[in-house]
Amino acid sequence: MDGGRAVVRRPDVPLRSLLPLALFFLLALVFPFLPLGERAEYLLQIAFFTLVAGVLALSWDILARSGQVSLAHAAFYGLGAYGFALLSKALPWFLAMPVAALLAGLVSLILGAVTMRLSGMYFAIATLAFTEVVRTIIQNLPEATAGGANGLLVPALLGGNARAQYFLAFGILLFTALVSLAIRRSRLHHAFAAIRQGEETARVLGVSIVKYKLLAFFISSFLAALGGVLYAGKTFFINPLETFSLANSIAPLTTSIFGGLYTTLGPILGATVLRVAEEILHNYIKTGYLVVYGLVLMLSILWLPRGLMGLFKRGKHGGDV
């Protein structure tokens, strides 16, 4: 302790532990240039939504590192999508995107401040209720403003160029991963871990609970909103029922657990495996594929309590990336 504040050393992340993550991004970078044949457009679309799933999973994991289990991810995902749709009427896409994400992040600060004293199940229920409130408000806005219950047309990102959209999604996932790694290499890593393990202990160590929890919420929501922008700009159409669905809050949570919590590679790897598996099951098991998908996921979580990252050997310093 120094003057009532905790002195926290910068965590060490071995360079060799970054190799699997670097390999993933290298493969993702060259994927569009592979000879994909007649199904190139379809495969590129699947890859695009896999990258978006990675953004959502990793952004949720960043919040979970501070001990907050949120079910409001769909709210910020949807706010990003709707914010982009409305702002793009007056701003170019490269300005509408960050502004929409920033506005969603600011909303998260309000929610975080209101729910600050809640934890565990009560916090999760409050965030779920918030998502429903946002969905209801959007759904009941005048159709001329936000499309109402019927939905809203969205300008295509980058003129609808599939390859350009893919590289934009790639860039945002890379940005999200760099944010995650920066957090791990900063004092935020230890602050978040201390709060997650017990707020009373964190206070004794001099950690500002309110500041760090709000910061985690803002970062997570900002990144989730970027995922919403990608989704909206790719599908050209959004509606409240689908955009703010419970599935969009549960999927990032499940994906992060499956891949490996509190890591950078884990949520990305989990999103890739689950998204590809879902598509394969959907193609070959037309009816009931979601049941099979759910069973496979449940068994995987039971047998891999630390997720897919548990299959990797820990480095000398125990640093999962």
C-alpha cells in the first residue's frame, strides 16, 4: 500500500502465449483470399458473423472479469445497431459507427450507476429488465423515427461489398482483442480480479470499486455496440424483437464460458467453434439441430470446466491469453 492506495505491479504476459492468438488472426486475414469455390459468398458471410460473435463474446468477457454477470448485452448490441441506422442518415458511416458505440457506452454508465449496489443474481435480473425496457421503448417509438415494431432499414456498410465488410469486422475484432490484451497488461487486470474475488477485500487493497466497475461496463458496452453496428450494416434491416432478443445476451455469455473465461483467445475460439458447429448442424440436421447443439454445448461445459482454453498448457507464469 502507498498512501492508502494499492501498489499493483504490471502483469507479465509471456510472448509465446500470444502465438495461438496471432495464428488465429493470420488465418482470418488470409481466409477471403483462399480458393473457396462456388460457395465463397456463403462462406464469407458465415465468417463475417463468426467475427461478430467473437466481438460480442470477448466484450462480455471483459465485463465478467470485474465480477459482473450481465444480461444486458443485447441492449447495447441493439443500441449500437439502431444508433448507427439513425445516425447514418446524417453522418458518413465511419463517423456514425463510433458515435453510435459511444452513445451506447454512455447509456451503460447510467445503468451501471443505478445498479452499482446489486450483485450476482440481482444484478443479472436488473440488466435483463433493462434490455426489455429498451426493447419496449424502441418498439413503441413512432415508425417515422425508428421503424416501430415493424423494423428499420439500414444503409449497407461499405456499399454492401462483402469482402470489405469482412475486413471491417476483422479490424473491429482485432481492436477488441488489443483492448483485452491491454487490460491484461495494465493495472486494470488486477483491479478487476480483486473486485471479482470480493469487493470488501478490494476496498481494503485500495481499489475504487465504483470507478473500475463503471469502466468495465463502458468498455464492454462500447465494443458490444460496435458488434451491433456490424450486424445492422450487414443485414440492411433490424427490428426490436430480434435485435434485443434474450439470445443476443445469452450467446456471448455461453460462448465465453465455452471458450474460457477471463482470456482473450478463449471467447474468440469459442465463438469460432460454436458458430461453425451451429452452421454445420443446421445444414445437416434440419429439424431439432438446436437441441443437438445445446446438448453438445452442455456436455462440453461439464467436461471442460475451464473451457477450450483448459486444453492449452499454462505458461510458467500461469498467463492465459
